[in-house]
Amino acid sequence: MDREAWKSLSLEHAVSIQTKLRPMVVQKGEKRAEEFETVAGIDLAYWSQGEREYAVCCVVVLRQSTKEVVESVYSFGEVEVPYIPGCLAFRELPLILETVKKLTAEPELYLFDGNGYLHPRRMGIATHASFYLGKPTIGVAKHYYKLEDAQFTMPANERFAYTDIVAEGEVCGRVLRTVKDVRPVFVSVGNYIDLDTATKVVRGFVNGESHIPMPTRLADIETHRRRRELSAV
């Protein structure tokens, strides 16, 4: 990853990188959902100080069998890569990888608060990050990233009902209602895993406290806590 080059990133350059990576996405894996013992959730939060923008990234690792937190780490710093629509990974990856390096536990799977294959070029943050993490990844977004010509219907209003999102003749993601009477989440393959397995993992981490799976929910809570501390300094 050329961090210096990314600081002056253009849309054309970013899209060319995404296009080259797309054929390398593998929508299948070797493990069943229950075989992932350590699962990490990743999230970022931003704030501004004057003309500078900062972010904090938190990674929370849980043991799937017990749902206990194994480890939680964070990093923060100035955001130097410009925001380009559809190219969020370039902006967030430097801090994500810096944070992951702090882990003593080695997650077998990463969940991202964002998209994976559910992306115009099938290269959301969960997918792009997988090439650096070298592990299976899943995107779990709270809001729908609209794809051109994508088709889907809202799932039935019952727990774990789902419908698939189809674009250009292929399934790109899944609308999953994790809690009755609550808006659904949008699940997509990041890399090295199939959509059914990804869905089972997400379902297994939904408890009665939120419609968001525990790894990304806890990472989200931690990023907001750290942002309050850091932005007040």
C-alpha cells in the first residue's frame, strides 16, 4: 500500500485499482459459520479540528462460542487521503491496518461497518481491506448503498427474514432483518467467504440489545467513546 501516493489520489487512479482487484474476489470459503472462533469488528469515527480532519479506528475481537470480548485496540490520527465517493477504502485503510497491527489475538474473520461486494465495482471497504488482512471479511452496512439497476424487495417483518440484492445478473448482497419491527441491515461478502455463511455469522452475533451484530456494534460504541476523549484534548 503506497500511503504517500494515496494522499494525492484521483478518481481515475482509485477506480483503476479497484478494477484490477475485482477479479481476485473469492466468494467462497473453507469454514462453516460456527468454525470461526475469533471474530473482529472494525469501525471508524471522524471529527474536525480547524481545517484538519481526524479519525479513530477501533477493532474489537470476540470469541464466537462465548461472545466474550477477547481484545480491544484503537488508533487515531489525521486523515490525509481525500474523500472520493465509492473509494472510501483508500481513506480508511491506513488507520485500519495500523490498528490491526496492535492486536495480540489473531482474528479468523473480520466484520466491517460498511459494504463489501455490495458496491458499484464490487470493492467496498470489507472487500478491499481483505487483500491486506489476508482473512475472510464481511460487510454489514446499516444503510443501503444504492447500486444502479439493482433490484430487491424488503424482507418480511420477522426475525432473520431476508431477500437478495441482484445487480447485473448476480447477487451482490442481502437485506437481512435481524429484529422484528426494526430496519434491516445489508450484508455482503467481503472476500474468502460465501454469502450464506456470512449471513449465518451475522445472525449468530445478534443479541437482544441491537439489530447490529455484536462485533461491529461494540466497535461502533468504542469509536464514539474514543472520539469524545480525543476531540476534547
